[in-house]
Amino acid sequence: MESFTIKDVENLSGIKAHTIRVWEQRYQIVNPKRRNEGLHREYTNDELKHLLRIAFLYHNGFKISSIAKLTPEALKELTFSHIMERPVHDKYIQWLLEAMMLFNEGLFESVLDQAFENLGTVQAMDYVMYPYLQRVGMLWLTDNTMPAQEHFASNLIRKKIIICINQLPKYTHQATPSITLLITPENEYHEIPLLYIHYLMKKAGNACLYAGASVPLSVVDSICRSRPISHVHFHVITNFTDGTIDDYLHQLARTCRKQKIVMSGPLTERVTIQPSNVLMLNSFEQAVSYVTQQV
């Protein structure tokens, strides 16, 4: 059975770990096991779902003292009824969390389809997928072990964005004077933000070549030598196991001396020395604004 740490619960619920501990002691909302008879709490799937429902009601104005008196079934019914009254974005996010916890592929894909169909790709990504991924700790949280549910959900979201990309009008690069190469660095496998950047660039009519995730510098160099690449845009989330982000950035800048380097992702905050041919996009909002313009 999948188990979760209190940090996982904090990331998913938006409730601080200290507050969760206080609620457990004061209201006995859950009774998690202790890892190896130590102090580290471990939560089961059912306990996490229970806490997510408590957190949802708490974030929507219910007092914890009142929530704690509810039976699990009453809590589930109240959560569902209140979800139906919330803005559509909140509904989709809560349903995706529930489907993820259950490994329910059919439900997860059904919610994705509804969100993208009713809101359109851009609004679905900006108002549903992006907040959802923040909740599961994939986009901006680093140094944490990713639970199995997250990988399950990420793969389905990745597949959905690829479908949206393939539905856009096709174009050729032959007459294009410049092309943006899209990559994540070697050993960076978080591909969803880069796929969304690809979608936005292609939708805006900007020529781009998508090389995908975990691309070695040697491959970047080869592509830049064989195609009229004007920009190399890379998105990075996790820490580097070999060297620092500064090391990688300078290696990439030396490899692509003739290209403009564009960097986006959370690790922009850790760059201490910026090469002259590098443009930093310090937030995802900046990245979205940049890639929808002609480069």
C-alpha cells in the first residue's frame, strides 16, 4: 500500500504540517502509523483522502472543530455537495486529486477531457492543471520523493497535452529563418511545462523544434549545427546531481555561442552568474508571456 509522509500531506492539502499535528492531537481526525516506531508519521491512501476532504472544507470556510465531528461518510457527502457549489476550476482540481489517489485512469481522463473541452487548452492549463500540479508538488517543489500517484497522473496529463499539440495546424521549417529548440537538461524528466511551452509556441505560429526531456549537451550541439537554431529554450525543475545549475548554464552557453539561451523553471532562482547570451524567465507567467510572442 502506498504511504505518505506528513510533508506529502502538507503539499497536497495546503495545510501546514504543524497544524495537521495539532488537529490530530486535539480532534483525533486521523491516527497515522509511526515509521519504525519513530516519530515520522505515515499516512495511508484512505487517511490522505480523508485529510484532503477536511482541508477542502477548511479552506472554504468551515471550522475544524465542526469538521472533526463529522463521520467519514458525512464528510464525504458534505465535500461533494460543496464542490458542486464551487467555481468549475475548483471542482476539476478536487476531482483530479480524488482520481489520482484511486489510480482511476478512466475518471482522471474524463475530468481532463471535460476541463480541456469546456475551458479550452490554455485556460485548462492555467487554471486547472497548473494549480493542480502545484498541489501535488511536481512543478515548483524539489528535493522530494514523488509518490506513485504523481507519476500516474503526470503521464496522463502529458498524453493529453500531446494530443492538443497534434491537433494544431502543422507547419514546416524549410522557409523559417530561425527556430527555437526546446529541451530539458539531461536527467531532467519533468516534461509537462516544456510540453505546454511547445503547445503555446506552436499555437502562436512560432517555429520550434521539440527535442524532449533529458537531452545531452552533445545532442543540443548536433542539432544546432544542423538546423538554423536561433534560440535554445530549456526548462528545469529538479536539482542537478552532477554539478550546479551555474555549471550547466555556462556549459550550454559555451556550446551554443551563436544562439540565444532562454531559461525557465524554478531553478532560475539559483543562478548566481548569468552569461551574456542568456535570458532568464523567472516565473511561469513570464515564460507563458514570452513564448506566445514571436521570437
